Amino acid sequence: MMTAVAVLALSLAQADREVAVPIGSSEVTVVFPEKPLSVTRDQVVAWVKACGDTIVDYFGKFPVAKVRIELSSNGKGGVKSARTWNGRLIRLQLGSGAKEETLRDDWMLTHEFCHLSFPDLDEKFAWVYEGMAVYTEPIARVRAGRMKAPQMWKETLEGMPKGMPGPGDGALDGTTAWGRKYWGGALFWLRADLGIREKSGGKASLQTALRGILDAGGNGTQRWSPEEIARKGDEATGTTVLQDLYREMGQAAYKADLPALWKQLGVAKAGADVVVDDQAPQAALRKALTER
């Protein structure tokens, strides 16, 4: 049985491992592991703050009043894995190779913060929230100056084909295929962003819809249906883009002509580089996606 002195010592040791990081009117508690990290406490705090500010910039506010980030140190590499629970806890693993520049270029924590900013759904609809985070995270980082637009498009051009349906594949609802869950979902949100901008004459965007969903209480602590998400997002934009697209891709088998889409947007791969065509029919839309 622990003595009162031992309990006090343990409490003090645990408190010494915790740092409160204010982001907007919210508080993120970072819990450091007992095992030393290869980055300093100040570097970790700066990374958490930068990721949080990126979310505030895109979603209009930090989505939850309090969240706890529990760090662990294990193995080699940099930022290795992360997962969010109920909009209240994020567990994230850092390897021995993590450095300040690793944190600066990291996408994973911003991705998890995107999950805090959007309702949870039944696992059958995982493509909705995973696709949202895959699509939104790099755009938010580009707008915040933490990523270059050509790199974002390079990753998009390389990633989107992984989300295409194969022979016999049906709707996105119920899919368990990794590529369709993440990149098929991301294609849904890219098409939604383009569609909202077109239908609203540039007065609204996916950002408008996602802010509307969050303002209606749809953060990671809540569980919604895809119909409720689409309805609230459409109310914010004054369109029916999300509801129409959900019926097209979520509830029915769909086809997507990616080469035609990239040609319309004026973006293509050239070896290891990305080239853009500012004379393409939707070049202005492409530029608007990553502009503030």
C-alpha cells in the first residue's frame, strides 16, 4: 500500500510531465512520456500550438474546450502513429528519429485535430470522417503557410487513384478497403468543395459547410449520421451539394474520371514534379482551394 508521501511524489511526477497549451479559448494538455524524447519540450509545445492554430484558421475556432494528448516514445522514425478517442483524447507515438523539422513538416497531429472538428460516425461511414481529414488537413496547412501548394497537389495526384472503386465495388457506405475509406472519401470532399463553390457562385465553399457543422455542435465528441452532416453543411452553404453527392457516392456505385478532373483543374504530374495550367477551365477554382 502506498504511503501518503509516495502518492504525493507520484502526483508531482505526473504533473511535471503535463503541459497546458492554450489554443484560442481552449486548452490542450500535453502529457510527456517517462522515457525521454529526441525533441525538447519547447519544440513539442510549439508543434502542438502550430497545429492547433492551423485548425483555428480553417474551422474558425478550436473545436473542443479541452483535449488531452498523451505522447509515447517507442522505436525509430519520427511521428509514427496517432489516434483520437471521443474527441477528448489523442494518443500519439514519437520515434527516436523525431527532430524539430520532423514536427514542423508533420501532418498527423493536424489530421487528428481535424477529427476533433467533425462529428464521429458509425464505422460503416468511416470514409466520411477519414476522407474529410485527408482532404482538409493539407489545405489547412497550405493556407497556414506550413505546406506548399505544389506538394499538396503532388500528394493528391498520387493518392486519389487509391480511392477508386474496383470491379464489383459499390457505394462508399460500408467500405472496408483502406484506399476507398481514406482517398475515396477525400475525393467526395474535393468534389463537394468544387461543387459548393460552383453552385454558390464562389460565395461559399467546403470551409463554409464544415464551419456550419461545427457551429451546430458537430465536433468529435458527438456522433451524427451522414444525412445529418450533409443537411447541416448544406444549410450553411445554401446549396444541396452534400446531400446530392452523398446519394451519388455514399449510397450508390459511382464512377470518377480522375484524368478529366485534373485536366479541368489544370494540374498534372511531370516526373517527380507538378505542373499547372492556369488556362484550364477550372484553374481559378483550383487556386481558390488553397487561398485564404
